[in-house]
Amino acid sequence: MRKSSKQRDMIMNYMYGACEHVSAEQIFKDLNASGQKISLATVYRNLNILVEMNEIKKIAHSNEGYRYDITCRPHYHLHCIKCDRIVDLEIPYDEELQKMLIAKSGLAISSHSVMAEGVCEKCAGKKK
């Protein structure tokens, strides 16, 4: 277990207030704009530590590297092809799919993820 750090606490506070999946660069920009000085390297280092600690989730973005998610429970995502955001899909995590992946592959799979491609509710004209 790692001891707490000022920078990690700063990033976690930011993540709790974020309404979307954010990049390291966005966190860096927003924290510095709010007067909380932090380097981009420190943001990246602490995001990786928070992922290791299972405090946040790292999600591959198809066009822009990685985004970070405060929700660590297993869930699925949608990459919006119009606005390029990643949003949570409000559908249940499929434990049966998990079991099938294990059975068919014969591997010790601990989790799975799904990234759907499509248009989010906001871009489709539906307010969330």
C-alpha cells in the first residue's frame, strides 16, 4: 500500500469532480488553470499509480491515447464517432460473457471490456 501524496490527492479530487473520461493532458491543463501547479510528468506518474491502486480505470481511446475513469466497477463504454468522447454505457456487466471467455479460451481471464462505436445521446439530440 502506498502512502498518500499531495499530487495524487489533487488528481483524485479532480477526478471526483470530472463529468467525463479525461486525458492526462486535460487534467494537467485544468489543474494548472485553477492555480494548482503540477507538471505533466507528475500527472502521468500519479495516474499510473492510481490505476495500479485500482482507484481509477485507464481506457484506451481509439484516437487520443488514454482516458481515465473514476468508475472502477466493471462496465462498458461507447466511443462517440461525432464528438469523440467516451461515455459509460448504462447496461449491466455480463458475467456470462466473462464465463464464456474463460471456458472458450482456457485462460485465467480476470475481466473484460467492451468499447462500442456509435453516437452518444448528446450528439443524437437526446439530453442525458
